[in-house]
Amino acid sequence: MTYQVNEIFSSLQGEGPAIGMPATFVRLSGCNLRCSYCDTRHESGRPLELDEILDLAAPGPGRVVITGGEPMLAGGGLVDLAGALAKAGKIVDIETNGTIAPPAGLASLVGNYVISPKLSNSGVPPEERLLAPGLPPGPLKFAVDSVDDLEEAAEVAARHPGREVFIMPLGTEPLAAVRKMAALRGPVQERGWRLLPRLHVLLGVR
């Protein structure tokens, strides 16, 4: 299968349960949502065969994050990609907006399945950002702009009980992100959730 790949690069994971861990990112092109705050250029890309992706990822860290855009658009090809990476000895993480159910066989190949539900601050209509049924276990990671967004995040989390909840600040400016985190700290802790930075934003890396 040929994959439309936006970029492959090594850095550190700036978000989610593997925050701070070295990782290679395989960013697939295309997304089914159009979030107003999206800071990822994911529409462009180049066609790569599976072996080409493996060769590019091989020299990097032992963790590979398949992201996008929205990687679920690759359908069954995502199982082939994750399986090949796992066979090569890589830990495979998936980042998804959760609106597309994963293909059969994917969950068993994934170390961290991180779901990032979109809130009204994304500008995406509610009916387009509903989480799909049958999502594998994994945390819910919300991008919030202010304390006001937490109530909506709580409503989403209540519909999907048993999942850990991560809150991170919106934005790409480090000082503004720190200020938002300071404002969010108390309300997030009161709910028993985890407040995480976008570490790559604070460090000024990809």
C-alpha cells in the first residue's frame, strides 16, 4: 500500500502519556475535521511505500507516533503500518481525534492510543466531532483555551467513563501557555485530571 505522508521526523513527545519520551513521528496527510486553531500543516504530502516508511523510521528512537491529520483515514493500511513497525521492534503510539473507529486488529499493536476529542473551541460542528463507538482503551486529551472549556470536557468524559483525562493549553506561544496552565491548575486538579504542557511548544522544538 502507498501512504500519503506529510513528514517523518524525530523529536520528543510533547503531549500525552509518553510526554518527554524520544520519538519518531510519522505524520500522515489529511484530516476529516477542520479545527480553527490547527497548527499542523497536514494537507500536503508525498506517496511512500511501507518499506520506505520503515527505512526512514528505523534510525530513530524506539517509539514511533503515527499522527496526522487523522491517521484513521488510512483504514486497514494503518494496521499494516503499525504491524510492520512493531515487528521491527518499535513501540507504536497512535494519535487520533476519535471520530473514526479504528480498523480491526489495530488496538493490539498500539502502546498508547491517545484520543483528542475536539471541543466547541475548535469551531467544528458538534455532529462532526462525536467520538466513534468501539474506540480502544486510552486517555482523552483535551486542548482547552480557558477554565470555561473544562465543563464541556467533563461532559465528553462522562459519556466515556473509565478513561484518564489530560488537559493541555491551546496555543503556540510559550509564555501564554504557561499562564493558561497556571489558571487551569486548580480546577483541573479538583476534577482529578492531569494537567500537561505542550512540552515541544515550551522548548521551541517540533
